Amino acid sequence: MPTPDAPLVLGIETSCDETGVGLVRGTTLLADTVASSVEEHARFGGVVPEVASRAHLEAMVPTIERACATAGVRLTDVDAIAVTSGPGLAGALLVGVASAKALALGLGKPLYGVNHLAAHVAVDQLEHGPLPEPTLALLVSGGHSSLLKVTDLTLGVDPMGATIDDAAGEAFDKVARLLGLPFPGGPHIDRAAASGSSVYVDFPRGLTARRDLERHRFDFSFSGLKTAVARWVEARERAGEPVPVADVAASFQEAVCDVLVRKALDAATSEGIEDLLLGGGVAANSRLRAMAVERAEAVGVRVRVPRPGLCTDNGAMVAALGAEMVARGRTPSALDLPADSSQPVTSVLV
């Protein structure tokens, strides 16, 4: 049950193609409403920034109204406004930031511009309580594959590794297209892989060779894997042989998850961290979740993963981080808060 006198925070998320609005009182989630424009992007095989921005404009007010109705509150009941200020698509971020500024100014409430990646970490507290300090966070999405050492989330995080080319989620989308699966690719590959063999094709594991580990021990690369899948599929098609979609999907998925989990646990054990948090849209992948739990148990690391609906972009995660900012007495953002498409993860509050 929510604490009656805990601050009520409204969170707005518009970094990509989903308009998310969440309401959190303290650490209790009251509403999490999302309006997705994914169907408008599907025919292009990826997110079109201008389409996303226009969709946010159309969805913002109805989504806020739905969130308030779900939570049984009025906008005037809100104690603070939190919004994703970056990173993300510039035009999409501008819609969310402008909306949050208008609400903060009109309601006379403090405004918190927060980092999208840090919000993916904060949302887990709504399910599993306060984060152990420190926690290692593995954030995996369409635009990011990051390893973060988190102590006090409201003050900043320590990046340990990141993607140097294609992020894992981007690779899922591209491989799905190669296999004739719909966009977004992640859920469809996960489903197809369930009936396939993960050892059918021995696809490469990027940045895991000894020489690579010397320079990029905790970094990720999936462009080579994507290319390997493309060449394998093209070779089958040139030979006039059918492509075993389920087996290729399972083998590709295994390669991605193997690298993600291997590097995350290496980072955790090297730092003496006993808690691993999975976040971001790819954290909804069933194989990644199962592999992380299985391997982490073997090395004495505990795994925390939000339910799949909280792994993808949503307003609840922004509200959760905003509520943490309020609870820890952090100084609110100014009303000239910018939308920063390349906001570094070390900048948690702008």
C-alpha cells in the first residue's frame, strides 16, 4: 500500500516511439500508461523520428488523462513532474520536455529532467524495493548496451562498458528483417527461438577474443554478429536451400545473450558486486533472463529483473527516478531544461 503522505510524482517518457506516462507515490506504482506508435514505423522497418515526434504530440494529453484516471488522482494532486531529458531522438524528447515544462509551470510544481538509462535502473525499485549499494546494471535496448556501476542513482553512475557499434536491440531488429520477421524484432525472435536449436549455427561472440578483452573487456559489439547471420542466410538462399528460421533465431539469440551475461558477470565479480540488475527492452527476452539467473547463481551473484512490461520504455520508470530525486532532496531542474539527445549516462539529473 502507498504511504499516504509520500510525494506523488508524474513521469513522462518520450525518448523514442512510445509515449509513456506514469504516476508513482513514494515507491508504489499507481499508473503506467503507454501509447505506442510502433505500428506506424513497422512498414519502414525501424523508427522514423519525425513520425515518432508527431505521434507524441497527438498522444500526450490523452495519455496523461488516462494515467490520472487509472490512479484516481487529479493533476493538481501531483507533487512533482519528472521527464526524460535524454538520451533519445531529439524531436521526440522535445515533445516530452515541453509538455513537462508546461505542467510544472502551470501547476507550480518542481521539475526533474532525468536520464533515460538511469530511469531504467530506478524502475526496478517499484517491484523489488531499494537497490543494494552498489549494484551492477546491465541495460540493453535498441540504442544502448551498457554496464553501469550504481551506488547512489540520484548522484550518478560509473560506466564500465558500452556498445561500440550496433546495440543488442538494434541487432535483433536487423536480424529479424533478414529472417522475414516483423518489426520490432526482439519479441518475434524470442518466440521463433523457442522452437529452434541454439547450437544449430555457431555464430561469433563479439569482443570476447583475448586481444579484444585487453582493450574492450566490458564493451559490446554486435555488428559482426549481424553480418555473420546475413552471410549465413544469403549462402543458404544462393544454394536454393530453405532458411531454418527458428534455428537461426535461436542460435543468434544465444550468441547475444552469451556475450551480455558473460561480460556482466565478469564486471560484477571483478568489482566484488553481488547484485546484477537487468534493464531495457531486451531485458524482456526470456533467454537472457534465464541465462543470467542460471549463470549468476553459479558465481554467487543475485539477479534483479523488472517484469517485461517495465523493461520496455515507460513513464513509470521516469516517475520512479523522479520520486527518488524528491525523496533524497535533490535540487529540481530549471525551467530552461534542455532536451539532450546525447545526454551522457553520468548526467542523471539535468
